[in-house]
Amino acid sequence: MMKKIIKFSIFLIFVFIFLAANTHQETNFPKITFPYYPEIAAQNGDVVVSFSGYRNIDKWNQFLANINAQKKDKVRVTSYTVEGSPIFHELIYNGNIIQYIFDNSLDGFGLYAGRPKFICEQIDVIESDGHQYYTLANCDKDIGVRFVFPVGL
């Protein structure tokens, strides 16, 4: 009898983990190919931040509007280093929290291995050098400061 209870308990734990993992909004974004030039990123629907300018700003503005309306949404912001390497910032809003996935795997000087994921409560506006930027706030790790995006584009 005790073995059946233990097996059933283990089964329930796995079911709970499976359901919890699948309650998040779908996180799939268009596939990243190498090389991932700004033109390709823009065609894939990414918000692009490069030395030649910004693209798909409307997608960023819609993401902010959906957060304010507490509507699920996701956006991938792809920024480029001086050397031209893409850095990916995937933000997935589930109506309550923001899951932030940081990916610098295509940057030869990248600090993080893999695609670390973080949970943040909100997007705030900070000021630096007379300019305002969006940043992630109240994150489970101090990674939110890695994401900055200019206000007013």
C-alpha cells in the first residue's frame, strides 16, 4: 500500500511539473541562423538595435502597451556589438511577470554560457547621462540591468 502511495505521489509531482512548465506563454521565436545580420533579424520580426539604427520599433511599443493592458505578449530585441555579433534579449510576458532570456552565444566575448532565464516583475524607466532607458526591475537575479532600451523611439 505504501509503495502505491509513493508511486502515486511521484506521478503527481511529475504531472504538476509538466503542467507548470506548460502554463507559460509559448517562447518560440524564429530560428537563429548564422550569420544573423540585422536585416535577417528585422525580417524575423525582432526589434533590432544596431549602429545603423533601430528597426521594428512598433513591436517594442506594442509589447509595452500589452504589458500595461496585462495582455500576454513576447518580443525579441536583438542588439549588435561593435564587432557585429548579435546579442538576444527575449522577453515573454504572461500577464503577470516577464521571463527574460539572455543569449550572447554568438558573441565571441560573451560572458554567459547557454541561455540563462530570469524572472522580472516589471519594466522601469531609468535615467543615465541625460537620457532615459527602459530596464527590467525586481528580477530574481541582478541580470535585469543588462537589458536597456531607449525611451521615446
